[in-house]
Amino acid sequence: MIKVQQQDKTTLITLNRPEKANALTEQMLQDLCNAVDTAEGQHGLILTGSGTVFSAGADLEAARNGLALSTLWEELSFKVAQFKGMSIAALNGTVAGGANGMAIACDIRLVAPHAKFFYPVMKLGILPQASDPIRMQRLIGPAKAKLLIMAGEKISASTALDWGLVDYIVEPEALIEEAFDLLSDCIHADFEHIDTISKMFK
């Protein structure tokens, strides 16, 4: 349910469970962690999904069985954030719940026009993973971060762009091409230079 491809010094990771809105199981989270590990030494990392939804967050059945409290969410976000090249979330649709973590851990976010963003975990009586409020408020400020995480506000792609949560709105069929275009300078760079520059942003 996770597809991994490598081309042009870039690892492309696709959530591939479109029939379930790419809802994440424990195995998928572990596979995502492993896939990011395989990107070590690559210049670019792209995260995307199949279908019209990036991810509905935790699979409901798995969440009832404890997945919502798994340390794998934080492990995945940490691995994405520590990637030495440039990471891009090519968000093909709605991003819900804990799936926001890996998206905001990326350096750049592209999003399809129909996408929505929401983080309903507080309504479910669950705390967000520890790094999400920190990364979220760095992107959009504390007030808007609280609206998303504490108040469970649902926002559109255009609002996410206005707030600074995403960087570009791109038609779904052009997301991956645009991501590779943004990575073009990275792809042709010397890796030692990428590593040096990357450390400046950590």
C-alpha cells in the first residue's frame, strides 16, 4: 500500500490505498518510515497519494486499536524533517488528522485545488503528535495553528495558501511534474553542497 520509486536522484513515495482514502495502518506507517530511510543519499524526496485524497489520517479500525497513540507518527515526521535533500509534499487531495504531520515536515507543500485540511484529533479526545503544533505554528503562527489543531477548523486549499500552510496550488495531474521542476537545481547539485545547505535550515 506504499509505492516507492527512484528516479533523477529523487525518491517518490506514494500512498497507494485510494479505495480507503489512503487511511494509514500501522504497517503503512512503518513502510513509510522505511521508505524515507531508502531515500538517504538522494537529492529529493516527494510524498504524494493515489486517487483524490492524500490521506484520511489513521485508519478508523486501527485507531480504535491504539494506532492513534503510536510513536510511528512522530518517527515518520522526524525522518522526513531530517531528510538531507529537499522534501516536497505533493498533496493530491485532502489531508486529515495525523497525515498532516508528514506534510508539514516537508520543506515545500504543493496542493490540488479541491483539497481540504483538518486535524480533528482533539475532538476525538486524542493529543496531536508532539512536533505537529511546533511545526504548524512555525508555518502559520500560533493563532491559526490553534484554530486547526485545537478548534478542529477545516480549511480549503486557497485558505491554506493564504495562511502559508502550503506554497503552491497545482492541478492534480501536474503535481509530480511541478515537484520535479522545483527539485531540478537540487537534482543537479553536488550532494556535499546539499548536505551543507540542508543543515542551515535544521
